[in-house]
Amino acid sequence: MHDVIGFLKEAVAKSPSAGTQDCYVVDGKMIRSNNEWMHAAIPWPSKTAFALPADAVDAFLARTESVDEIKVEAKSILLKGGRISTRIDRRFEEPEPLKDMPKKWKTSPPGLTQAIKIASAFIGEGSGGRIWVTAVRLWQDRVTASSGQVMIDITVPKLGLEQPKLLSEKVAAFLVAQGDPDQYGYDDNSIAFRWEDGRWVWFRLVDAEMPEDSVHRIFEELAGKVAPVAIGEGWTDALADAVALSDGTVGVTISGLQAIKKNAKTEISLDVDVDSSHMSYWSAKDLAAVVAVASAWNPGAYPNLAFFKGDGLRGAIVGRQK
């Protein structure tokens, strides 16, 4: 039961709401949950339909390693696990109807959730016309994300999405936790995924559009395709030191990295293949995301956009003032 509820937990409304959005709902064939942006379900055969407040179920499961007995009673459900027995009052409101599932399903390619995981490190904060920077975009055979200061574009062969779809950060995290789905389907406002074991999840899409003309211009004109500096052994550890010892800005020189604070500057030795006169400044967080996935980049482009590349991915990062 722990695994089942683990799958459904994110779809529960976090505050009391109308109907049963704060419940786990058993309809005879499935157990499911939903909120305003997500509806999830997993097979759960039952002769009786019922709904249980999610907070009570979650509290019980948090104190037990296994569920030894589930007994449906007239007005409650008895859950037993180890030394703990809990009776949870049933809810009798009409549950939210099932979402309309896609009429057509496509095979989901391997590597999709890994690409989403990588892209999620590159999203930022935004609202209004820039809400797209808070999302991960799936389109054609690509997964793309940008904070406005750094962008990544990852190839996922055979994804084949005819329309761009923006997934919120929560949706991205959910899919990463579950691993690659077997199929997906979509309409203009939603996307759904399902697995061979019968699980499915429906998501409302972020109502925005990533400007593809800007993406194209970044990679074809502004960032170029040159990445002469290899990101080799030592970069990850050195950058972790720089992040910890800085106020958010990291400098790059021929002798290594500089962790910059208001009242201190720390030198971190690293073999960096740049000109002896080179000095550039970057967001520590953004550069850490780049170093985690890229094999090479172009710090010499500073203060303009610097191109980076890796296995099946490309990206661009912009420098900052000291």
C-alpha cells in the first residue's frame, strides 16, 4: 500500500476542498486522487467503493512498515499494520469524475524522464508572459528548459510530439520519480502518461508558450557551436567548493575558479584551458547545472552567451557582472 499511495500522494489537494479532492478514492477498479492540475490512478480491485481522507491515511502509513489488513466497514475503513490499528471515517461525497483520456496513445521513448530530470535543473522563476521559464517543454524529439540565464536542449529520439507541451516543475518531478512511462497522449490543454501495470496520470499543461524563435536564434546565431574547454575530472568538486564559498558568483581564470563574496575571494585550483588574460563571471547555480551534464563549454564567449554541449544535449549560459 505504501507504493500505491506514494504514486497518488502528489495528486491530493493539500487543503480541504469541495468533493473528495483531499481523499484517496476507490471506485471498484482503481484507487485514484486528483487536484486542480493532476489526476492519478492505479489498479485496486474492490467490491466496495469508498473514499478516505488522505491526511489520515498518510499519517498511518508514516508509522507502519507494512499494511497487514484492510477492512471495509459501514462508516469507516480499518487499517492494521504491526501494533497499530486505525479506523478512518469514510467520506460519501460524489467523487470527481475521471478525466477524459486521450483517444490516441503513442509509445513513449526510453530516456524521456532522464531528459526531463536534466532539464529541470535549468528552469527558473517567472510569471505572466515569462511563466514558460518555470516549465520544461516537450516538442518534436526535444526536451528544452531555460531560466532566462541558462538554457538546455536535449535530444530524445522518437519522442515525436507534433505540438509543444509545457510541463510544470511539479509535473516534471512526478514523472522523474516514476521513471519512463510506456505511453503518452495529449490534447491542447493536457497530457497523460500510462504504464504497463495499469497506472496512469493526467496533467494540466502550463498555459504559456516558449518562444521557439528565440531558442533557434540562441543556438544558430548568438551562442554559436564552439565549446573548446573540456569539462573534465575535478570540475564538479571544484565548482561545489566555489558554490559553497561564494555569494552566488563564480569567476573563471586560467588558474581555476574564484569564489566571490562581498568581503572575501577564494581561489580554487583547477586546470582551465583559457587564455592567460581570461576573466569571466558566472552564476554559481547555473554553472553547476552546466558542469553536471556537459562535456565542454566556451567561457571565452564572455560576456556574451557561452555554448556548451554534452551527450545528446546542447545549451547556452550567459555571464554576469562581477
